Amino acid sequence: MGEAGTRTTYTLLTMIAFKHSLIALAALAAPLLQAEPELIPRPSEVSWQKDTTNLAAFSTIEAAAELSFEKDYLAKTLQSWMQRSSTQAPAGAAKTIMLRTGKLDSDYLLEVKPEAITITGKDAAGVFYGIQTLLQLVTLEKDKADFQIPLGTVKDSARYGWRGLMLDSSRHFQTVEEVKHFLDMMAYYKYNVFHWHLTDDQGWRIEIKSRPKLTSIGAWRVPREGIWWTRPGPMKNEKATDGGFYTQEQIKEIVKYAAERHIEVIPEIDVPGHALSILAAYPELSTTGGPFQVNPGSKFYNIIENTLDPSNPETYKFLDDVFRETCQLFPSQYVHIGGDEATKKYWNADPDCQAFMKEKGLKDAHELQSYFIKRVEAMLAKHNKKIIGWDEILEGGLAESATVMSWRGVGGANKAAKMGRQVVIAANSAYYFDLYQGHQSYEPATYSKLRLKKSYHFDYQLPKGVDEKLLLGLHGALWTEEIPNMRHCEYMLWPRGFALADAAWSTQTKKDWPEFVERVEAHFKRLDFLDINYATSIYDPIIQMKKINKREVITLSTEVDGLDIHYTFDEGEVDHHYPVYKEPLVVPYGATTIRMRTYRDGKPVGKLRTAIIKDINAAKKLLFPTPIEN
């Protein structure tokens, strides 16, 4: 019995010891996955397991020589994030990340296993996109980074080959480092076309060595602040000190930087309109002779000429010089030639233009512009380039090889596609990111409104019977009339840039607004860590006011579901103790403002917002000079 008892005791002690060992091992084991990663853009196929692994333990990256940039990019990013978050690699960390290319039926395949991570791309770009997805598995917020990532696979392909953003460097000039930062932001979200708006009425930004006045004169304007199109114009003998330009070496540097991140750079030389910076330098290319000054944001459209003279042979000699040097700097097959908003006033009033039209058998000024565009098309063809232009290039007859970028809605795209031409959708109603993101009472000044929800739900379809391959992709535009610096660029771009990234990349086209909001909010935290600015306008109250029985009545709502709106008609600092909006509010007699803040689960998510009651229905708009832009 004693022996039996000893054996039993031994067995019991062994069981107890084994149990404690399991507890100890469980404590050391990786935590289980709490929630699926919030990825933007949304991948084609994902399969997550409940187990996780510590990415900080993967201290080795292996890659072939042709993937050396991708390898360095991943290593430097992880190192930076670990330093920023004070994350230490586990003792004895020696796991490996493998980067490789191979035959795939997708753009990339990401496989996360306990002891190895593999990213296989169909090419180097695919590997780079896989890296972006891997990095998004790391949870970021403020100065924290959680490198515990889920085990699983991501098999992913892009919906469109063209996923573009335009940056206007004419209206406000950005430094080389700021342009690189813009490219980095594009890369995070798998954008691959950088459309660089380099010339306009407010500044010429590209060095053309054969035409030095473009940068000695055309790149500079008198300094002004205030709302665009209401600014005072240049005064007599006032020095033009505001501006800048990119040297050809700087442009090569930026093009290389973009190419490393698998981003194609397409320059825009905007002609024949938007050409005041050209005319300031070379007034002989106008119909009126000048003199001209680069516009500082004052009203001038149809008051001062800003179109090139299409009847003047010197105009085409000038453009031949410009495009020759431009084509040498940009490897892209495309050059964007603008073609938009070219007033016909000065051509119609000019005897030489009228005689030229008669000589060429052109019935109106639209056909004169088409003639001009076709001449530019031939110039660029000499350099093996194709033209792309805004949808006005359809007017008067479309050039044979032209691609149409449709900005005035989708009508231009529909028309061009029915003609068998390639199109890119840059609809101002969905992808113009310089517009209000919320109510004009508490957003920076601009001229129209585009909420995130509208951007997200936009889904263009080609007309029936048209070859789907004619739709190259989707394109966002960031015009900078009222965007003076990069922090403001960031504010206007994000989160609407998330919606475009999702639409342009993701093959999962079914819309789910609440699910998208969850991803957006996760990426707000990522942007906090990366020190990138963004708008929280989705949390702000949507305010409407109308008269009922001779009283002003305010209705409030929110873009995001599940928010409480606390409000007051006095000047108080609104918090959760103030009334919660339940039904339309009759404005009290004498009230001049309404102050509001949104809460979720008792915690503030929105900023304190104030609307002046008499201005709620007033459109705080820029005084745009053309009916088209209004």
C-alpha cells in the first residue's frame, strides 16, 4: 500500500507539475488574434488563423538582387517603427522574411507562418504591394506599435492598373522633400500613378533650359494671402518673390524616387489655356501682346488673356522646345497636356486667329482648339509619347491617340469610350479632394462639397457594350488654390484618399459603409503614428436649416452611425452634460450660434464645432472665375 501510495503521490505531483508547465508555456505563447486586420485597400482574398507571431522576431530578410530596394525599404521601415515605439527584438530572434518573384495568378501572395514569412510577387511591384500589406498587419497608434501579427495568407490583385493622384504644384509650390513625402503616402496605399500639375496661371514649375524666362519670370508671383480669387492683383513695380521651380536634376531625383516605389510620374503642361505664367515670360505668344504678370490668386478670367495664340507659328516652336525637354525627363509613355477651361474670347476677337481658322477650314473656336491639340499630339509622338488631357479635349474633335481624363462627371468618359478611346475617371463629384469634407461653417474655404461617404459609394461603370479594357482606372485630384502647405494637403487627402485607394485596387466591389468606417478609424491611428494629418470631418454634425411656420428649424445628423450630438445655443464649451440631439431644433429667439460636439459611448470623437446661424445656408465658396468650376 505504501508503494502504491508513493506511486500515486508521484503521479499526482507529476500531474501538478505538468499543469504548471502548461500554464507557464501558455504565458510565453503568442497571444491569439483578437480582431482581423483593418486593411486599406481591402485585399482580394484573406485567410487568417487565430494564432499570431511576433514580426519583431524576424531579423533576417532574404531577397534576390533585383529586389534590393524592396528589401532595404522593408528593413528600414521596420527598424524605424521599432525604434519609434521602443520595441526590442526577442532574445535569439533569427526568423526570416523571404521576398521573391514567381509565376502567380495574382499580383502577390503573402504567407505568414510561425517561423517564416514569404512575399511572392509576380514582379517587383507585386512584392512591394505585399510589403505594404505586411506592414499594415502591424498595429500602430501614436507612439505605440504592436508587432504581433496574425498567421495566415493574403492573395491579392489590383482591380485597375491605373490608381492615380494628382498634386498641383503650380498654385502652391512644394519642396522636393514634400513631393517625396506625398509619394510615400501614395505608396502606403498602393497608388501607382503620380500626376504632377507643373504649370498653370499661378506659376511655372519645371526648368526648361532652352526657355529660361519660364523660370526666371514665370515661376514667381507677388506674395498674397486670403481667399483665392478675392486677393488683390499685382501692384505697379511690385516684386514677384513667391514661388519656385524644380531643376531638371531635382525632377530626375523625384522620378527615380517614385519609380523605386513603383509609381509612374506623368507631368502636366497645361495648354492652351491656364497659360498666364507662360505669357508673363513670353507675351509674344498671346493674341493681345500683354504685358502680363503671373497671377497671385486674384480674379482675372476673361479679364486678362491666359491662352496661347494657336495661329502663331512661334507658339508651336515654343511648345516643341518645352515638350522635347519634358519628354527627356519623364520616362512615362504619357504627357498630360491639360486642354481644359481655355477661354475662346480672345481667339474669337483676334483677326489673325479668324484668318487662320478660315485658311484651315475650321468652323469655330472649338475646332481651333482641336487643331492645336492635334499639333501637340504630333509633337509628342516624335518622342514616343501619347497625350492625355481633361475631357474638354473632346470638343471640336478628339486627337487620334488621346486618352481622356474625365473630370466633369463621367460624361466625357462615356463619350470617349464609345469612340473606342481609353479613359481615366477623375470625376469632380467623387475624387476632387480639394472640396469641403463637411459643413462650410467649420471647414477650410473652398467651392463645393464632397463627403467621404459619397467618395466611398461612387462606382463608375462603362456604358453597356463598351470594352472594359478602355477604362484604365481611377484618379484623384488635389488642386491647391486654397491648400498652401503639405499639412493641409494631408488634411484634404485623408480619409477620402482611402476611399479611392479601395475603389481602384480592391476587386471586392460590394460596398459596406460601416465596415469601411471601421477600417478608416484604424488607419487614423496609423496616421497618428506616422505623423500624417487627416480630417475627422466624418464625426462632425451635418447641419441643415429651413424655415417652418416662420421659425428657423435646425436638423442635425451624422455621417457615421452610432454618434450622439450634444449641442447648445449659448457660448458654452459643449461636453457630455449638454443636451443630446433627438429631434429638429427650433432656433431660440436671439440665438446667434449653435455649438456641437459628437460623442460615442460617452467619449468625445468629434471636435467642438460652431456654426453661425445666419450663415448656415450661406455658401462660403471661392469666387471661381468660370461657370464650369462653380
